[in-house]
Amino acid sequence: MEMDLSMIEIVVPSLGPSEQEATVSGWGRKSGEAVAEDELLVELETDTGDFEIVAPSDGILTCTVLKGATVRVGQVLGYIT
């Protein structure tokens, strides 16, 4: 199976030295909706604070993790195509 090279992964970033997990507290857009570069994509909650992930480019969002899910650093949350 060939990977689509225009697909950009949205991953959980490093959250800090003691944080390895977060909870998806909300998505800025729904799957299938258009997003613009620097637009809020997803909000994450940890024991020590909240994190926002913004779109690295324009495209169409595909969410692969639901709101309320527990996620780990490096985990794919979705894609922009």
C-alpha cells in the first residue's frame, strides 16, 4: 500500500518531562472540514496544563481519535490532506 505523501500526520507533541499522556478535550473542526494553516485543530489536557495543536498547513482534517480519549506522546490524532 502506498502512502499519500501529501498527508500530514497530527501527533501528540512532547508535553513535558513528566507528562506522557493527555486527554483530548476538544477538536476545533470536525472530520472532513477544511482547516487553514495556524488554525486550532485540537486541545489536549494534562495534569499540569492544557496544550493546543494548530494546523501546520491548509487542508482537509481527518480525526482518528475522539474527544475524551486518552492519548500518548507521539500518537497520531489525525491527518491533514
